[in-house]
Amino acid sequence: MRALVAAPGAPGGIESREVDEPAAAAGVVVVEVRACSLNRGECTALRTAEDGWRPGWDVAGVVAGPALDGSSPPAGTRVVAWANGGGWAERVAVRSGHLAPIPDDLSFETASTLPVAGLTALGTLAFGGSLDGSSVAITGAAGGVGRFAVQLAHDAGAKVMAVVGNPERGEGLRELGADDVVVGLEAEGEPFDLILESAGGPSLAAALTRVSPDGTVVSIGNSSNEPTTFDARGFYRRGRPTLRGYLVTHELLEGRLGTAELARLVELVSSGRLRVEVGLVVPWTDAASAVTALLERRVRGKAVLTLGSS
């Protein structure tokens, strides 16, 4: 079968090659991929990846080989799934606990955006407990995780401030539920009960000064690629604030996220309570252009590659 693999020197650092077919096993399902969405982490990794490395976490498609122990849906079931790499391919093996069925009226393109971004938004917002009446700040709000988090926090009753890199990237966020949209997180200002922080560098330092005495800062990225320097006394003297790190891959592999959470995201999208914003859809043969566009921040929302029929 064909798959997209790391190819140093190739456009976008990627090319199509023949690879071994995946095989079903106990607790392992083979999915025929119809769409896969791109994430900044895997696209960034392509810049330094060894030749032959296979990216791909978010996929949607049809069960081609059910798990041999009966732990998966039957062949032919439309599903969304998280793959631990290798998802940019015609077929991929995933754990039974890392997929969920999708209804016929939910497109593969839309469903493929849910695993990494949607599960990250769900998991990080959970650190805030009941969000009804709380204040939440979300940096990187224009990205895939950010757009889901803005909607989910608003749906839970929170007052949401969306933080973006420039005014253009803030367009449309109020319609998704943001009460305020700002460019950059300043170190001075009102405190927040929960801050989802993905920029790192000075933005993370500012978040540590803006968290409420009993609030939580969740660090989920470092898109600035800068180190963070902060006054520790200014943090711990605020009361009992918390700084948490969160990596969705770890949560999935440890079994703290999976089918139940994916199914919840599917239901929210199907019911219209969660809106998916896909900014770019191209055939997987044009993957290099999509990778470049995503890394250059020219995609609002998610970028999706399509394979075969929808």
C-alpha cells in the first residue's frame, strides 16, 4: 500500500512510498483511511525527521479489518480514530479503544479533525472542573485546539477570552463563543480561573501572572519556540495556583482518553453544539502544500487530506 513518509529534501519534507500492510490483531483494528487531518506537532517534526518516519494521528475511514478479539465495530463501520503514527496512509492499524463510530451524515473530512484537537480541548478544560460562571483564557485560540476549546468552554457556561497572534486570526471567534478577543496575553489584567496556554515563551510567563489564586494554567504547547522565564515568587505567593502539563498522546496511551470521549465529540458535532472549522482540504497527493500552509499559519482551523471517496 501507499503511505506518506518523511523524506528530507523533498517538498514539505514528505513523499509517497510503498510500505507494509497493517494487520488486525487482538485489540487492534485496520482502518481504510478516507481523510486525515494535520496537526502542527507532526508537521513540525517533519523538518527534522529521519527518512522513512511516518506521521499521522487523526484519521477517519471505514473498518477494513476488525479486531480479532471482537473488541471493535464490524467491517464496513464508518469511524474516527487516533493512530499512534502512520495515519497518512491508505490503511492504518489503531487500537480498538482509540476509535468511535460516526453517523452517515458526518463527513470523513469533518470527523478526521476531532481526535488530537478535540480530545486536547476536552481534556484540558476538565482541569477547570465545573466551568459555569468561571473565567477562561485560551491562547492560540485561532488554531484547531483553540477553536474547539472556545466553543466547549462557552457551552459549559464560562466567560471566554480568546488570545490570538494578530487581528486577522481572531476573525470569527466571537461567533464561536468568545466574549473577548485580544492580540497577545498581557502580564497585567484580570485574573482567570483557567488558562489554556499553547504559545510558550513570554505568553506562558504572562499566564502565570494572570491565573487566579486557586486557578490553573495548562501548558499544551510552545508554538513560539522560546523559553519561559518567570518570577517564581510572583506565582506561588498568589495563593494555590497550579501549573499543569498536558500531552494528549500520553493520555490516550495511558487509557485516560479513548472511545467514550471521541464518541462525545462526535455527538456534539452531530447535534450542532460543536462546530468544526476546516480551512483547507486537499488530496493527499498535495500533502506537501498543506504541510507548508499549516506551518506558515495560512490555515484558519484545520487542514485535511482526503483519500478515495467520501
